[in-house]
Amino acid sequence: MKTIANHLATCLCLLSVGLFTACKGGQEEEKGLAATHPELAKELAKDSLHVPYNDPTDKELYNRYLITTEQYLNSKNYAVGDMYRGKLAPLDEASHSDAATYRTMLRKGLEEGVNFAGKYTVVSIGCGTSCQQHFVVDRETGKVLDKVQSSTGAKYSKDSRLLVVNPPDSAVNYQECRYCTPAYYEFVDGKFRKLEQGTP
């Protein structure tokens, strides 16, 4: 009888040790990599956040676009001499087919005042994924005169008639995005005129 009791006690002891080991192992497994190898987990997380895009051909395109854009921006051919300082007219909704549709956003944008070509306000409105429309409003009359569309935004200033669509961006993959190529427009007589690249 004593032998049986000793045998049962040994079995119970082994079973307890097994259960303890299994629970401990399960807890360590639940903790995961962050608990067992914190430094490695940090490195993996850091690497997974951002993989930089690096392609020699694409970098060459970006550099070419950047040089051309700088040439346009530094050119004096589009400079505006006189700035409009009169009363700023409200939006004329009848002046353009899109004016009524986007009147809330246009009115909000007009609060910025003159920001383009001496007497105009450019109001940029999103039109979907990688799509923006840039409306030009005459601040003397309130009329919406013209618009251009972009994929990565536009660059312009209040003392120049030049507007750059899709200004160069090193994060853009120009080989995959056909609509991201920079384009250059001069605002003349109330209309945008597209300029040939390389001729600032």
C-alpha cells in the first residue's frame, strides 16, 4: 500500500511540473518577439514602416524635372508688376459651369485673398484619389475664369503668372505614375496656356 501511495505521489508531482512548464511556455509564446528579443523586434518594426524607393532612372527623371522647374520659377518672363489692391469681389456663381457645384469650397478658398498673378485667387479642390482641380478666380469681378487639373498638387505665387502642375517630388515613382509629370502653364488673358518644357 505504501509503494502505491509513493507511486501516486510521484505521478502527481510529475504532472504538476508538466502543467507548470506548459503554462509558462504558453505565457512566453503569448509575449511574442517583443518580450523575448526587444531589440530585434524594434529593428524589424522600423524596417517594415518604410522601404525607400530608389531607382536610378527615376532619380534621373526627378533631377531633370527639378532643374527645369527651377529654371521656370527663376525666369523673369512671368513676373507681375502691379498688384490689385481694390475691393475683393465675392464669387460669381454664374461665371463658370462648376462654380455653383463647388461654391462652398470656392468661397472658403477666396478667403485667402490674392495669391496668384497679381489679382487672382487659385482655389484647389480635390476631385478623387491623386486628383486636384485648381480654379482661378478674378478678385476684381469674382468670375471663375479657368482651371487646370493635377495629380500631385500645384505651385504658384501672387507675383507670377506661372503655375506649375505636379511640382517635382522625390517620393513620386515617375515611371509608374504617367500623370505625375510636371507641367507648366502661363496665365494670359484669363486663360491658362501650356508651355513647352525646356523653354522658360
